[in-house]
Amino acid sequence: MKEIRLHGRGGMGTVKASQIIVYANVARNGYGNSIPFFGFERQGAPVTAFVRLDEKPIRPKTQVYHPDCVIILDPTIQNAVDVFHGMKQGGICVINTPERAEDLKLPSVVGTAAAVDATSLAYSRLGKAITNTAMLGAFVKATGWVDLAAVVEKVVEFWGKENGDLVEEAYAETVVHRRDMT
Amino acid sequence: MEKSYKAPMGEGIYEVNTGDWRIQFPEMDKTRCTECGICLMYCPVNSVKAGYGEVLLKNGNTRQGLVYTIDLSYCKGCGVCAQECPQDAITMKRENKR
Amino acid sequence: MSTHQAAAKSRVDVMNGNMAAAWGARLSRPQVIAAYPITPQTPVVEYLTQFFADQELDCQMSEVDSEHTAMSMLTGASLTGVRCYTATSSQGLALMYEPYFRASTLRLPIVMNIVNREMISPQTVWGGPQDSLTLRDAGWLQIYVEDNQEILDTTIQAFKIAEHQDVLLPINVCYDGFYLSHMSERVEVPSQESVDAFLPSYHSDHILLDPDRPAAVDPLTSGYLLMEYRQKHMAAQQAALDVIAQVHDEFARLFGRDWGGLIETYRMEDARYALVTMGSVTGAVREVVDRKREAGVPIGLIKVRALRPFPLQQLRSAMSGLKGYGVIDRNVSFGWNTGILFQEVRSALCGLDEQIPCIPFISGLGGEDITLDLVGQAADAVVRNTAMVEQAQWLQVAHEGR
Amino acid sequence: MTVMEKLAFKEDMISPGISACIGCNVELTLRTVMKILGPNTVFAVPPGCMGGVGVVGWNKQSGAKPPVFFPLLDNTASMLAGIRLGYNAQGRTDINVVAFAGDGATVDAGFQALSGAAERGDRILYICYDNEGYMNTGYQRSSSTSKWAWTSTTPVNASGGGGKRQHKKDFPVIMAMHDIPYMATASPAYIPDLVAKVEKAMSVTEGLAYIHIYNPCLTGWGIPSDQSIEAARKAVQSRYFPLFESSRRKIRITRKVKEPIPVKAYIQASKKFRHLDDEQIQELQELTDERYRFLEAMEQVSQEG
């Protein structure tokens, strides 16, 4: 079972992104659950969502405390939330940032860093900084846990072709850096 | 045998013998009555009945029309008919069965 | 239709618990729906009104002014002999209390999902079945479910249970707010055709308002007759024990999914200890039971699905001979210093020869997470315990300064 | 059929013997209304006088010939709205779905349900018999009770002080302002007018029709039984309870009172006003005049529109 935690802000589509990851896994006949952290969702407020993926039915409906992967939809969220809390050793961090993946200052628990400037990509393609679809492309590139085509299909269904293209563009742009764990 | 229901239902008419309440009863004086029907209109318990018949006019002639009678079966003796009768053709009398 | 045929016609989707409830309702072809939105049930109303707007749901839909009106409207509609559906939560259920009680005493087979949410105060919108458990003695049937597939499947079953001639009672299918209502997971949606084959249309003749068959509904009634109706109502609750099991088995045969009926036991065959649960926490308890089993601890799980009627005999036979059990309640029973399910289970076990050591746990109030660690602590405590513990043990993670 | 023929020959839909007080004009109103509505009717009688006197029945018998039921005190309109939806679902659109509710169940506890049904346009006919309080349970005040009136919860002290401290809610206007297709006031003293209004209300197919009937309570107000109709009549003659109707906010006074009798002449009929001094009576007179002027102005606006 893979456990994922997403960190974003209200209005970025964090919860919807978590659901699309589940859709993509179900599309390949797997299982998954997506659980939003139950707060009052307000524009700009920190939002957390949890995802579990598996090949068999998933029983716990609890929050994710030890993620294999964290997805950070907004780099500034790190100022408000300890996004790496409880992360598994060698975990994957997928982050929206203009910085190069190999230059990121990340805690030692992170084994793989994947970086993409999702804000710029979203802004130039959509005219607004809604980063969830771009970050889905980055997530697929970094983990390979679900199929890109399935993610794109769901994104197109929800938000149209432009967003689907954005997923693919972000997938192409994402740089994955496996860190030296010594 | 009494019918059995799963849920609270009522069938058939429940009635109270309100005629027994009466301490006075209306008496209609047909010599004054013009068969206007006010008594039927205002009787709260539907005790005034009507049928088609010959209505005696003031000039002694008759016409076909509604004629009114009082059925005391459920009459509670309120006196509304006597009070409302424009001809003072109804008077309330002491109920003699008590 | 065989299991194979029914399964072949279903489709796989990902949906949250509220969508699963809305689909369960939609597939059951309710004729009248009246519902008022309240967090966390609101999306149920949104989904159903969208189905209606899209002309995918052929029913009379009313967007009402309150939950009181919603249940009142369905009471009226059900008295004309049609199938009715609604959903609510928490304060909405509290506002509904007056017509809620009456829907059961008029024996109206209304189906209502309750998206469990705490009762205020303090001000909260998050999970916990305090709302519906508090109304356990209002005469409705209440079934509590564990995941989104079970919400959909049980909502469909609920109509058949409620409308059964031996039952004729309204029913709640209850699921945890947010934990299920807002959690998305894989759900198989049966075809309309297969649900139609499972669920016949509803015809009422036990109570009816119809000018072609004039009768009074609910004349003033003296005590002896009220006692007669109460006895019949209680008998119908007892009859529902069999009906819930039958309908469940039929559903399982047709659709290939088995939720256990009145209760579900997990790894209880050789268990010496048990954790008793209800609702969405059950999955985490399964996980812990597996881990404890791997460590050699003979523990199992009992999930109570039907709270009303209460599966007395099923619990007794499942729990007889245990060395200990614990009940995890996401609610409180004021005045008992335990949760409500604990009181129910302990009462049921009074009929056994032996007294089984037990612990009442309270956890997860107000939408707090009941983590695997907490469930593990509960399991350990049950194994250690030899007493009839009467004071609730509170399971919660430390929250310094939060 | 003339009005008299309707009253004479249409079937009485209510049990011939119900336990309403002797001379009760609500019993008269109910029998009259139900004759006009006929057997293809389902009607709701919430807790109140008519429920209490047995119109819904007793044990396993019914107090009426058409289907009748007790709604709760506060959900008459919403239960009826549900009944309408249930019949709609079955394609049965010709049934009269009717409330016969007291003022407590209408202007107090049942107001939200009624207002909601009016706003949604639920197709029901709602009749309120206004006897100014909870008369079935011993004469407690409602928001429809007249100012200064004695009730058991607005008692009068030994020196004549007390009584209800607030004015009567102007409920017919409130209902008219819901823009419903039909709203009318009526009185048991004006039966042909009442019959005509019930017939109009029955013909409404889009939305809610509401009739507010003013029924002086003999027992609760302290009125001799034979004065039952006269008391109701004086309420109209004094303009205290004007007869008017409204359709989608267009208001028309159906019985213009050109030369009103003083309000004092109306309230003298009731013991519940016996303790009033001249100043209090004057206040009621002024309120009456003000509300009638308002109504006339509304009528004029309606005609101009």
C-alpha cells in the first residue's frame, strides 16, 4: 500500500487532485481512498488531503501519518505546516517550485525530490495559479504509481482539454532527482 | 369483531349523541316562517333540513321552493336559529325530557 | 438474475459516501424526495437535485425550508402510499425529532440516510453518531455502515427491509460524517435493471389516505389501544431481525457483496478476545486485528450493523466464551460514563452464564481520528483486563497546544 | 345550484355528532366548508378545537366521511404538501388537499411550514379558523389574540390590569404578501361569501390558497351560545375583521363597511374584553381604523397596477 499526503491551499483543488489519483488507480483495477482533512475549507487556508493506493481493498479510513509521498502544491505552505512530518525514510517529495530539484534544501528523510514550476505553467496556460492539475503530472512522473493517460482522462473530464494538456506538460517539465542517501 | 390495524386508523363514523346535551329546543312557527333558509345556513350542527315543497306566500298564494324543518336528533339547543331568524319564527322552549 | 449477470452489469466508479448514498437512493426509485442541506450531508441533496435537474431521477422533488418540513412532507407523502427518501445530519435530525418519531409510530417505511455528526456544543460540524444513537428508541430501524460501497448497497436494501410486510417501519442507514461522507473510494454501482429486479415497487395498504378508501389516520386513542400499537411496533422491530438478514442474504447472492447482515464477525472463530465496533472505525480495527493475530494474540472483531433492532442473540452466540472484550464508542452515554454501544452490548451479554471482562472505550469524538495506534492500545488493554470496567477509557492522541 | 341548495343538499361530510361547544361557529364553518369541498378531499385537522371534539375520530372510528388525519401542531402545511406530492407521483391531480387548522397551529407553531409551502407553491388549500388563541386547552394566548384580551396566560388582576400586551398579528396580510394565487378572509356570519371564497380557492391549480376565518369562541371569550353569529358579524361590521381577498398581491375588499359600528360595540359582546378602560378601547379603535385604511390603500394600489 502506498500512502500519500497532499498539502495545498484552499482554492487550488487539492482535494480534487487526491480524488483523481484514486480514479487513476481504480482505472487500472486497483483500489484507493482519498480523505480530505476535515477542516473548514476557505480560500488560501492550508488544506491537507490523504490518499491510499493498493491492489486490494483498503480498510483504514484514518488520516495518513507516515506518507510514502508528499505532494506540495504551494511552496509557501511549508511556512505554515510541517509537510514532512512522519514521512517514511526515503520518501518521495513532489513540490511546486521554480528551483531545481537538486538544489532544494530538504530534510534527510526525503529520498527523491521532484520539482516543477507548476505555478508558472498553470499561469501561462490557464491564466490562474491553480496548480493541482500540473502537480498531478509531476506526481505521476515522480512515482509512476498510476498511469498518466488515466490521470489526463479524468482531468479532461472535470476541467477540459487545456488542463489535460497542462498535466502532460508538467509531466514533461518535472525533474526527478534521486538523492544520495549516504 | 373489532378490526385490527398495524397503525392507528379509523373507519366508520364515530358520533356523539349530542341531542342529549340539549336543555332547550327550537320550535318553528310556520305561520311566521317565510322559508328563507337562514336557520339552515347558520345551524352549527346541520339540524335544519330542507326539501322542495309548497311555500305559502304572504298574499296567500303558494310557490314551489325549499321548505325547512328542524330535526332535533343532534340539536344541541344553542339558540342560534332563533336568534338569527329574521321573522322571529323560532322560539327556544325548555327541554321537557329533563 | 444471477450474481454473474448482476455483477457484469455494474460499473466501477470512485465516489464519496454522499454520492454513494445518492446513488443508492436514485437506483431505488423513490417517488418523493424532500431534503434540506446540512453539513456534512449537503452534497447528498446537491447530487439528488442534480440528478433531478438532469432528468435522470423520476420523482417529486421538494427543496424544503427545514428538516422538520422534510420529514413532515415525507410523512404526508408516505401516507398516500408512495416510496420516500431523505437524508440529514446532527442538528437537522434534532429539529426533525417530532415528525421523526411519528414516522415510525405511523409505521411509514421511509428511508433516511443519516450522515453522523456530533451534536453541539461545542460548535462542531465533524463526525460522531451521537445524533442518531441518541434517537435509538424512536422506533426507527438503524443500520450503521463501514464504507462507501456498504452505504450504497445498504441504502438499496433499506427500502426492501422497511417495506417488508412484517416490518413496515422507517429505517436509517447511518454513516460517519467526513470519514465516509467526504472520503472517496472505489464503488461498484449496480445497473438499474439489477436493482429493479431486486427491489419491487412499494404498495401500501396498512395505512393510507385515499378518498377512494376513506379512513381517518390517527384518531385520538385511549391507552389500551396505544399499548396494542406499541406491542405491534415492537414486534415489527423484532421481525426486522429476520428480514434484515434475509434481504441482506438475497442481496449478497445477487450482487456478490456480503456485509454480514445484523453483525459481522471477523476472525472470531478461535478468538478469546474481541473488539466491538460500529461504523467507519471498523476498517482500522480489522487492520489491528490482523497485526495482533500475526503477533499471536487471539483477538477478533465484531461489527454491529443493526443497532435497531438490536441483534441480541447474534451477539450472545458470537461472544459467549470470550475472555474479554472492549467496545469502541464514538459517542457518549451521559449518566453512564460510557459510550452507548457499550451499554447495549453489555445488556445483551447479561443473558450469558458467565460475566466477560469488558472495557468501554470512548474515542474519536468530534471527528478526531481513531488511529491504528489507538486501536492497538485498546486491543492490548482488553487482553490485559480481567475486570468488568464501568468507567470509559478515553483513547486519544496527545494534542499539546493545538 | 344556489347557495341555499348547496347548503341544503350537499352531503354533510362530518360526523353528525361531534363534541364542539354548544353553538360553536367553528363547527358551522367546518360543516359548511366540507360540504362545498365534497368527498374527493383529504383534510388535516391539527391539534386544536376541531381535533379535540372528535373530527379525526376516536380509537378505531373516524369523525368524518372523507379521509382525515391529525398532523402535528406545527407541520400541517408540510404534511399536506407531501400528500400532494404523493398524489402527483400517482398522477392523481383532482383531489382537494386541505387544512382546517386553528390559529395556534397556523400563525404560531405552524407558520414556518405554511410560509414554506406558500413560497414553494405547494398546491394545498389552507383554512385557518381564528378563534384568537389555544381555545381547546383552556384559552391560552396566541399571536393572533387581540390586544388587551384576557386569556389564561394573559390574565387580568383584581384591579383590572393585565391582558395581552401585544397587538394581534395581521396574518391575512402576511399571507397575501407571499404572492400566493389566492388569499381571503371570511366569517361564519357571511356564509354565501364564505362559500364563494372556498369555491375560488378550490379552483386554484398553481400554488397555495389560504382562507382566514374569524371565529369568536363562545366558551373562551365568554359569549352566550345564541350570540355566536352575531359576535362574528359585529367583528366585520366594526371593521375589526375586514372581509377581503387577494390574488398575487392584488387586494380587493369584498365587503366594504361604509358606516362601521364602533369597535366598542363589537368587543362588548365578549367577556374577555370586559376589563378594558376607555383608553384601551380607543387604542383598539385606532388600530382598527389604521388597518382598514391600510387595506383601502392596498386595494387602490392594486387597482392602479
